[in-house]
Amino acid sequence: MFRKDLTVPIALLQVEAAERRIIENHIMMPEIKKKIKILRSGYNGEKTIKHYLEQIPDNKYHIFHGLRFPVGNTFFQIDALLLSPKIILMFEGKNHSGILRIGKNQMIHENGDIREVYENPVSQAIRHKILLKNLLESNHTPKVPIGFFIAVCRTSTEVIIESGYREAEEKICRAYDILHRIDLTEKYFKEEIFNKKQIEKVSQLLLTKHTPESSNILKQIGINKSDIRTGVQCPICFFIPMIYDRQKWTCPNCQCISKEAFLQAIYDYFLLIDPHITNQQLCWFLNLPTPRSASYLFSLLKFPYTGNSRDRIYHQPHPFP
């Protein structure tokens, strides 16, 4: 049973919106494209893990994707978590191409001429296990065994584990081997720690403590608000801006006509500028001719809002986008 399904990471949506909204030769464009590639790869890895978890019978586990918990002044995230009466299992995905060399002190990724050094994923998973254990204990949850695996999601990736590193050999697996690893682990844990009521209580705790990522993406990637191109983007040729006239948009480049292209522009505003928007701000970002035009669009969208008609502030809907 999926209690928290996999969704596109907000950070990925944000950098993709930034890519749409800055000029092609912007100095930060290469960095943005690199970030998109990294985030997209991670998301694809999580989709691979989900593909195999979907094959588990619904009544066996409560499954959560992308849980993100606060710890001190930072956060830790778990790609996939499986909760059952007997055990909690965590899965972390690695979707690198090329070669992964995993030792006790580091993981080295080699792909062609590129060589990058990362934290040992086993050490990272052990840290997340400890942090999750602390979170559960601080909320008076009965002690439950917590296991973990690191799933290599690309079948073409070569994995080389340091000789004698038994823990990595036991904990690192291929994504297609996830069900087998779950099956083997279940055989070691016979005692039921949680009853049905406690399972639901722990599930609600995990969902309540989950903290979605939120960041000032423009500051993070080093671009100014003035660098963001306003206007509605053509859904066919991607030209910005389309021209508004009589409740529709026309692309001056390819002559595409659309009544709905403005929706992506509003989502871009929420992703890049602010999760709240006024009539005046909508006029600015969509290049609308009059405040009445903005009021008409808001009447269609039915976004949640606060304030009276003159000072009304509209809020990003949930779920989003």
C-alpha cells in the first residue's frame, strides 16, 4: 500500500522552470542544465525502485517515497521506506552510469573522462538509519528493527566493491534484486512489533514529520529576478512571450493559438518567484493588458485565497502542480 507516492521533486521542477525562463546564453545556463541532469537522474532512479515495489502485495507493507525529515538545522531524506508489523526497510537509489567503485571511506564514480568522489552510500544509509531510529524513539514508538539496502538502478552500471568490504557486499544490490532482498530479510524477523493500530500511528507520524523541500531557487542557482523572462510560453515552439487577446494567447512565431498555455506560466511563477500571487503580479508575469483580464483568469482557476476582492492574495494550490 502506497501511503506516500512518488512525485517529481520540487527542486527539479524549479530548475526546469528556470531553464525555460532565462535566455539560452545566460552565464548560469550550463550550471542549470547540469543540475537538471543530476536531479532527473535521481528521480529516474526512484522511479525504477518504485517499479519493483509496486509488485509487492498491497497488504504486506505501507510504502513511502521521498520522506524528508528535519534534524537540527538540516534534513535527511529516504528514497523509499517500507513499514510492516515486523520491520522497517529503507532503500536508497543510485542511478549513476559508468563505473562505481565503493570503498569504506568513499564512492568513486567514473564515466568516461569524468571522475567524481562521493560519500560511501553504506555510511550514508547507516546515518539515515540512526536518525530515523532517533526520530521514532523520540516519539515513543516501540523499538523495531530497521534494515536498509542501496539499490543500483542502471543495469549497465559496473559496481566494484573494495575487497573484503563485507557490509557493502551485503547491502548493495541491483534494483531488479529488491524483491529477493526483501524476501530474504523477512525470514530473519518473525516477531510482530506493531499491531494494526500502531502501524497506522507510525504511518501518520512519518507523514506528519515529512517536510517538503522549499528553497529560494533563484538565489540558490545565482540568477536575479530580473533575468526571468515574463510572459506565456508557446507550447509548440517554446517562444516567449505569446500575445494575449480576448481570452486566448497567440504565438507570434508559429501562430499557435491556446486558451490554456497560461497555466504553465503561473506554475513557473509559483516555482520561481513566490507561492502567493496578486492580481497585479499576475498582470506583470503574464503580460496582461488590464487587471480585469487577471481577475477573469483567477475566476477560472479557483485558487485558494485570503483577503477581500481589492487586496486579495491567491495561494499555490495543493497538490502542486
